[in-house]
Amino acid sequence: MSKYNELFYLGKKFMVDTNIEFKGSSFTLSVLHLKTSILAEIRAGLATKVAQAPDFFYLVPIVVNIEQLDDTIEFQAVKSLIEEFNFTFVGFTGAVPKEQRQLIRELGFSFVNTAKASANKKTAALSGSATEVIPEEAHTAQNNFFTDKVHRGQIRSGQQVYAKDQNLVVIGSVSAGAEVIADGNIHVYGSLRGRAIAGATGHHRAQIYCQNLEAELVSINGNYWLSESMEDHWGTPVYINLTDNELSSSKLI
Amino acid sequence: MARIIVVTSGKGGVGKTTSSAAIGLGLALKGHKVVLIDFDIGLRNLDLIMGCERRVVYDFVNVINGEATLNQALIKDKRVSSLSILPASQTRDKDALNKENVGKVLEELGKSYDFIVCDSPAGIEAGAMMALYYADEAIVTTNPEVSSVRDSDRILGMLASRSQRAELGLEPIKEHLLLTRYSPKRVEEGEMLSVEDVEDILSIPLLGVIPESQAVLKASNAGEPVILDKESDAGQAYQDVIDRLLGETVDFRFLLAEKKGIFSRMFGG
């Protein structure tokens, strides 16, 4: 069991009446991090702590973080236990599944979101409690880590430039019949008239940028477009990425 | 040091030999010592365009094989004494040339000539590679038409990677764009790529624009390079090319279709 002071946002400002007024303020609250859902163990822990400084804890508002608990928690029993030691129970917090959050509300307790919720999420990801989000985030980090291979000058018909484990930056145009390939992103500071294959070794976050799209083919992570699919942004500055496993293009400037 | 200029294109039939002949003769007319080499072994044409086909005794391959000396093979032009032609062999093929011996011949010629103009065969195979290997400059001959432009682009890639200059990491070959068979009227009608279109795709400096002209065919058949036809627009355009090659700044001509005068409009001309 540990206890930290964390910053909480308790509400947003709304005006209801002239006599009363709701305003958002932040307070420092004590958070009780539970590492077990066995009530006897919690009770023993609390007893030890409170015995050290009974006055300090008297009527202290407290939020209970249940992030580290994965089995069923008896929310009502936890609340009663907290109040037994003369704390003022505020609510529960922690990065928990939506269903659990809803259950907490249904039981009549408030669930408090911390300002560091997103930061907590990342910590969770790093410590390995796998969710679907994690590989993607790891992927982004990896993508950002690619170094750039810079090619100065035009890439002519019949030439091929491959940036292995790198992004490819072309300062010049890519001619029709030429091919640029990168394991990361491809940037063409000129016209892209040949083929551009980004994320060649399987990176669905790879993107293609060019100042003038007149390509024969663009491909990201194996999804490709031929010229006919690029009509919307033909001859304009464009970036192309993968959205839900489908290529999509957007105006660059 | 002689300037070695290769006239190349990738695609065939765009006017390499016509341009080589006009440029070689034009430079010689300016008083420079020029040798024109036909690299199109097996498809000898330059001698016809230059009008010296009946004076070919020995050829480039004979020199390469040591069967004749350079002086025996070189044909002096009858119009301009400072111009010589080294003809190709009609009976051999492109494998008859090898880098080492071609290099020796060019080195030898470089001692007594100011300009060595190499007329490249079409294609991207050994013959064309041989013609561009030792070049200092390249005149990329292009028709205002998509396939020709793409082939020129391919050759530009070869110039940047397969030449001696590229292999030794020296200053790259100086590239010039020569647009031939240009018809401003067809450009206006949207049937032909414009100078701007081709420049945009190839992005190399423009050396000249030769208008489509009846004079070119006539000149070829007569064996009189079109630059000698000072009345023709093609002849004048080649003259401008020579001036630009020699470092002068000359305005581009023949880029716009002739405006119809009031008379031709009235009489439906």
C-alpha cells in the first residue's frame, strides 16, 4: 500500500443560479493505491499507517486507486473500511476498463479522472499489461526513430532508390519509370511521377509526402493505388497515409 | 583538352545523327578543330548525312583492332578543313568496341582536336554506353513526345551513373537538352508536349529547340548538314545551338506558331 498526493480536477465551471456558482478548481488529494483486494490485508495496512500519525489522517479526503487490482473488488466494503479509519471517502480512480467505471457509477460512487490519466496509461503499457493500443504506440516510437536517407537530385527513369530501415527524403523529382522505396516515410521535394513504396517492410504508420502527385503507383505497407485512384489530388501537393487499412490522401498545403 | 560531347537520346529516330552532323560542322565553321565519331557500329549513317559515304576506306573498328591507323581512317570534310569524320563499321556489331581501346583512340584524337562529337546509337546497351562513357558533355536529343522524353530520362540516369566521370567520382557530365522536331502549332493545339513540359520533366538546361522542318529531310538526302541551309529555320536554330555551346547567350527562336497576317486571314490562307 502506498499513498501519494496527486492533482485532481473536481469539476467544470457552470452557472446554475445567482445564489450558487459551480467553478472548476484543482485540489491536492491523497490517493490510496490498493495492491490487493483482500479486505483483511487492506485493513492491516491501513491500521499500521494510521497508527503512525492518527491526527494527520483524521477526516482526510481520500481517493482510492484500483488500477493494480485485476480481480473483483467489493467497492462498498472498501468504502466502509476507509471510513472506519476516519477518512472522508471521495471516490475511485485509476486506469480501469470502461465496464468497471460504469459499474462503480451504478453502485453510487464517483469515479475521478486524474489529469495524469494519459501518463498513467503509458506507464501501464510499458510495464507490459497488454492492451490493443500498445503495439501501435510502440510502433509510432519506432517510426519516429527512423533516420533519414537524403537523396539530392532527380531520380531518373529506370533508377531505384531504397532506404533500408530509414525514411527517404528526395530533394528533386522522381521521374516516371523510377522507383523510390523506404521502410519508413517517403518525402519528395519535387514531383512524384514514378512509384513510391513506403513502409516496405510492414509499417502501417508510414506516410508519403510530395509536392506534386503524378505517380504511377503509391503503396504503404502493401496497400497500393494506381494513378487512376489519385484523381482527387492529381498534380497537387499531397500526403498519403493509411487509415483503417485503406490509403487516403490529403492536401498538403 | 578536347571537349568530348556525346549526342544521345535513348530512343531511335529522334535526330541524333542529324544533330551530330549539324553541330560538328557548325563548330568547325567557327574555326574549331572537330572530329565526328559514328558509334553506331553496324548501322552506319553519319557518313551519309555528311555526304562522305564514298570516301570510307577504313573505319572505327579497324582502328580499334589495329588494322589501320587513325589518320588512315579519318575522313577530312571537303567543305571545312578543320572537320574530320571517323565512320562506323557497317559489317561489324557493337561488341567490336571495348572501353580500353576506345579510350586510347579518344586520347589520341584529343591531342589534335578541340571537339570530339560522338554520335551515339539508340538504346541503352553496350553501344550507347560506349559512346557516353568518356563524355564530358552530353546533348540529350529529345522529341516533344512522351516516349522520347521517358527514354531521355533513362539516358540521363545512365549518364549520371555509368560514365567514367561517375565511376571516378569526378564532376558529372554536363547535360544539355536539345529538343528536335518541335512544332509550335501542334503544341498550341495540345497535340505535342511544350518546351516547358519537357524541361519540367527532365529538368536539365535547354541547349536548343529545332523546329520541325522540311529542310532537314532534304539536307539528309543531299548529304549536306542542315546547318549549311542558312535560309531554313532548322539551320538557324542549329546555328544558335553552336553559339550557346561556345558560351554565348542567345534568345530562343521558333517557339511560337506564326501569327496569321491580315491578308492570309482575309483570303483564308
